[in-house]
Amino acid sequence: MSKQVLILPGDGIGPEIVREARRVLEAVNTRYSLGLELDEALVGGAAIDATGKPLPDETLAAAKAADAILLGAVGGPKWDTIPDFSIRPEKGLLGIRSSLGLFGNLRPAILYPQLAHASSLKPEVVSGLDILIVRELTGGIYFGQPRGIREKEGGIREGFNTYVYDENEIRRIGRVAFEAARARNKRLCSVDKANVLEVTVLWREIMNDLAKEYPDVELSHMYVDNAAMQLVRAPKQFDVMVTGNMFGDILSDAAAMLTGSIGMLPSASLDESGKGMYEPCHGSAPDIAGQGIANPLATILSAAMMLRYSLDAGDAADRIEAAVSSVLDQNLRTADIMSSGMTRVSTSEMGDAVLAALNA
Ligand SMILES: NC(=O)c1ccc[n+]([C@@H]2O[C@H](COP(=O)([O-])OP(=O)(O)OC[C@H]3O[C@@H](n4cnc5c(N)ncnc54)[C@H](O)[C@@H]3O)[C@@H](O)[C@H]2O)c1
Ligand SMILES: CC(C)[C@H](C(=O)O)[C@@H](O)C(=O)O
Ligand SMILES: [Mg+2]
């Protein structure tokens, strides 16, 4: 039976990195007879330019109909000054996450041993690093109402957002995290700001409740400011971290750097049934877009996660991950993970090398 994969290249380096991931998907599709049908649609700035909307109706319909989605990245300075804030590339991405109910965001930060020297942290601090950040993706301050910019008395403008989670939203992301911890090293750290924010007082209470159902998982709590510090001080103390939308956004970029580069961190965004969208954690990198130097590995590794979690093709996923490890063994590096003695390659040369390793 065929399976539909919707590819959303997006903006900036998005099309460049997705091109390489698509070639990898096509290769495993043939090798493992996966029956994948790949289709592409517009999202973000590219969609604004073509249709006036960051998430055109056709794209949303195709996303809903697909078995899985692979996204590059959206956004860029070209669209940052559109006065109507609802017409921003990022709204396209947020719209898909929310419309498809993709609340469970898995961001694994794994250090490939070959990259121990590419990390900005000392090799002994990061070697063997393997942590999973579970980020709530469809609630919290990103989506809370009311929000906006309004005028107070005296004509003073104020911006406002609402940080809100109900207990059901907390419980369902908590379950994702406890289950993930159970399948790993059975340690879960819930990150909050319960010393200041009531919404996270409730978050902590629900996590403690859930812990009773998972006696095999050791639950701890940490304030987000400390968590940011601990991630760069001693990241290997963590196994699974669970947190809300905004804290997860910030902590996952910090965790990405532990792996050598933000260009290495893949992600999965899943609904209740395991359907998902897969994307690198990084953005559209306008500073390097069009130069052919972006690292495509986070996107290629996101495609592997897609095969494993949504397309029942774990063997193909394993093969892609092994191919990535093999190109690193061959000392091939894009600029972001370059270090002395290595061979610098372009985006497409990195794609070529992964394909060659896949077929070897
Ligand atoms: N999921 C997404 O689509 C997503 C995520 C984050 C940011 N954004 C958007 O991207 C735009 C730029 O945001 P930003 O600059 O804050 O973050 P960014 O992640 O795009 O870039 C941060 C830095 O990391 C580098 N970088 C990122 N990905 C890389 C890769 N694959 N290879 C090599 N280097 C890479 C960039 O060159 C830049 O120096 C904004 O419009 C933002 O809203 C989109
Ligand atoms: C582009 C933006 C909306 C997005 C987010 O904040 O979730 C990005 O930073 C991410 O990490 O996926
Ligand atoms: Mg982010």
C-alpha cells in the first residue's frame, strides 16, 4: 500500500537541505520498496509570495491527507516587516502544528563521537551525550489567548500574551515524556518556573501525579534558568527533559549546540496517533541561504525519524543513521561542523556522501 509523504521546503536554506533529504528518501524508497509517494507544497514565505498566505488551504489539506510531513524551515528578513502579524512565515508552521494537533515534539540531542571536537564544550563534557527534549508544541504562551498589542490609558501601548496550560494538555505531554523515559534510561526531568508562574505550579503538580503511574521512572524537577545552566555545565546528567512550548524552544537550541551544531538536531512533532511532521530544529538561516553550505544532516536525520515513527520503516531509518555516521567517519564536514584535519564539503556533496554510504 502506498504512503503519502508531503514535503514542505519552505524558505532560506529550507529548499537546499530538503533537496538532499528527498534524495535520501528516494533512495531508501527504492531499496526497501516502501511505496512512498512524495509530493511538495508551499509553506511560509514562499507561500506568502505565491498566494498571500503562509499556510494556503491546499497545503493544509495536503498535510492533513498525508501519512507524514517533512519540513525544511520557514522565515526570513524579507517577510519580517509585513505589518499584518498574521501573515508571517512562522504562522504557516504554527498553523500546521496546531491544525494537525502535533502536540508532542521530540528533539533528540545526540553527540556523534566523531563530532566531539566540533562542540563548543570540552569533549569530556559532551562525549557520549544522548538526551531527549520533549517539548509541548501546541499550547502554552505560543497559543494562549488573549494576545496582542493594545493601547492603555494615556495612549501607552502594551504587548501581551497569555501563558496557559490546562491539566489535560499537561497530562498528555507528560505521558509522552514518561513513556519515552521508560524506553530509555528511566530518568525524567520536568523543567518549569514553578517559583514564579502559576501555570507551571499546575504543570509540576500534574507531573507528580503522573509519576505515580510510572514508578519505574525517576522524576525530578528543575527551574528553567537552572536547566539552561546545567545543559552547558553537565549535560550528561539528563536523560529525558519535558517542558512547555517556549522553554522547550530555547532549551533545544542550547542542546543542539552540545552536538556540535544546530545543523545536526532533528525533530519529530507527533499527534495522539503517532502521525507527524518532521523537521530540523534550526531555522531558515538567512545568513547562509543560497550559498550551498548549509548542513543537511538534521533534515536527513529528521527523514529517518519520519520513517521510524510514522512510516513503519525502522530498517530504512537505521540505514540512514548508519550512513550519516559513516560520512562523519570519512571526515567529511559542512562548514558548521568543520574542524582541522577534516574535509570541507558543500550541502550537495554531503548529500552525495550520505547516498554513497547508503548504497555501499
Ligand atoms: N522550524 C523553523 O522553520 C524555524 C526554526 C527556527 C527559526 N526559524 C526562522 O528562521 C529565521 C532565522 O532565524 P535565526 O537566525 O534565529 O535561526 P536559524 O536557526 O535560522 O540560524 C541560527 C544560526 O545557525 C546557523 N544554522 C542554522 N541552520 C544551519 C544549518 N543547517 N547548517 C549550518 N548552519 C546553520 C545559521 O546560519 C545562523 O548563523 C527566522 O525567520 C526564524 O523565525 C524557523
Ligand atoms: C519558527 C518558530 C515558530 C519555531 C518555534 O518557535 O517553535 C522554531 O524556532 C522551532 O524551534 O521550531
Ligand atoms: Mg526554535
